[in-house]
Amino acid sequence: MKIAILSPFYPYRGGLAQLNARLYTELSKRNEVKAFTFTTLYPDLLFPGKTQYVGEGDPVTVIDSERVLSSINPFTYIKTAKHINKYAPDLLIIPYWMSFMAPAYGTVCRFVNKRTKVVALVHNAISHERTLIEKPLAKYFLGRCDAFIVMSEPVKKDLQRLIKNANILLQPHPIYDHYAERTDKASACRKLGIRDDRKTLLFFGLIRDYKGLDILIEAMAALNNSYQLIIAGESYGSFDKYTEQINQSPLKDNIIVFEQYIPDDMVTTLFSAADVLVLPYRAATQSGVVALAYQLELPMIATNVGALGSTVETSATGIVVPSPTPESIADEIKDYFSNSNKIPLFQANLKKEKVRLSWDNFTRSIESFFSQL
């Protein structure tokens, strides 16, 4: 099969670019694949983080891609469609995660040859931080797609509300398998410059309001000095409110902050230093951080929102918090460590999930889906 993928690739950084690179690599084993990417993804003025690009020395999978699409330049929309048409793929895959991309993506699809089937890999049909124009923009792009791949039931339901009778494949998020295996806790803690004799909680990933970091910081006040929290990730927005909250916490000296983009080699160190990953989200569809926890075999404490709670509960890879409140989270953290006999079971199930959610299983399932289009 001849496949085109239009999405962020190198030199863009982050989980989405990593996922796309892995998808490209796997599909290339049995198909002819070509990558198309952006000249401009986000305008610098609108980008909430520090940089969109891979830094010098960052380990990265470099995909040979054609940089042609600017999200903010309509002249490139038709140009991109022409480049894709010249390649003449049987299939065009477009990962979709936010409505900002919908005008560009929708216009590209409008001018792509009708013989090319368009499949959207939908991370979020409706974003967690939605606006009034979100649904019309999403429909503009999604309404031009022939089929869809989603990775969680909540995303499937959101998509079905937008696109009636949509042809959808639900295939769970594959693991991120390019990270080194975990090392021992003591050496990882030494590397980070933190104590290794405390029960260590990890909050990992992009810091946005819906992820509930403020709830977790507040929950720390209900814990004793035997606990410590590592906060690791770049804040999309000001981190000042979290700094103020930490400074007011009775356990402020036990809260360690790495407010930065986390390079790949540091990811393994952070997960090795932690005893448990805490996901105190207010809202969620699926989470790439969960896939990372599977790969690095770190049990989770997750709130029962979106697909988070059901994912952790079904796989028995951690504890589900009934509601995203400081009291509930603190109670479940205490329960996790007081019932340590459950931890070996969580770890055994994490190993099983690594096999079930392999990239080989993911790509073979979607290839079978593609063949039916």
C-alpha cells in the first residue's frame, strides 16, 4: 500500500512527533510511506511553551519528510495537496489533536485527489479546553475524512457526536518503546539529586490546567514527611501559581520541580526514581503518559475521568481515584503504599500490557482496517 502521513515530524519535538515517527517506521516495514510536515506548526506568539523544536543533543528519530504546510498560510494548503497528489498515495493519514489545525487540514483534504482515502488519527475530537468555534472547525476537517482511528472510547463518542455514521476503528494507544529500561531507584535519585528513602510520587508531562497539578500539590498537605513529589514537565502557561502553591505547602521541601521540556534520556531517570505515577486529571480522553507508564513499568494512581480510570482499572495496573479532589487523591496515595502487596500484581500486569499494546499489534490492526476502505 502507498501511504502518505501529514503531521508534525522532526524538527518538531514532543510526544506527537515521536508517535508519528514511530508510526512511520512501523508502517514502512510493509508499505511505501512518505512523510509530509510543517514549515510552520504554531506561530511563535501563540506557542505556549518555550520552543517547538528539537534542541541540540536531544535524542530524536529523524524522519525524511517534505516540509510544505504552514498552519497559518492558506497558500500552502493547496500547495500541500498538490505535493500529496504528485506522490499519489492510496491512503493519507492525518493525526488530529486540536481545532487550530482544522482549517489547514480541511482545505488540504478538499483538494486531495478523490482516489486517495483520508484517515484521521484522532487524539482529541473535542479538546479539553474547548471554545465556541471548536465544533464547527472540527467538522470542517473531520467531515472530509473517509475513516477514523481513535485510541479511547471517550474520543470515539465525541467523534460520533460530530460525524454521524463515522467509520471508526478503536485501537488503544501503543506504548512508547524507544526509552531505555528503568534503572534502580537509588541511582536514579542520586542522579536527580533527591533523597531515595521517601515514597516518591511522579507528576509527568505537559502542565495544563485540566491535568490537575494544583489538586495534587494540595493533596500533599495531607501526607507526612515520608512522601516526596517530583513534578516534571513544561508548563503551557505561567508556572507562577504552582510555585506560590508549593511555597505555601507544609511539605514544600518535599516537592521537587523540573519545569522544563524533559529530554528522552531524563525520562527513564524520572520514572526509575518514582514509586508511582500520579495522574490527578480533571478531564481526559486518553493519555500518552499512560502508554509511557506501561513501557517503563510504573504503576499509576489515576482519577476516574475520561478513559483514565477505566484503562487503569481494566488493566489492573494501579489504583483509581473516585473523584479529582485533594482528599480523594491523598487517601488513595496512602492506600497504595499501605497495601504494598498489590504492587507486584500491578507490575506483572504492566508487563502484560507492554505486549498487548505493542506497535506491531497496533499497525497490523490499522493495516487490516485500511485494506477494507
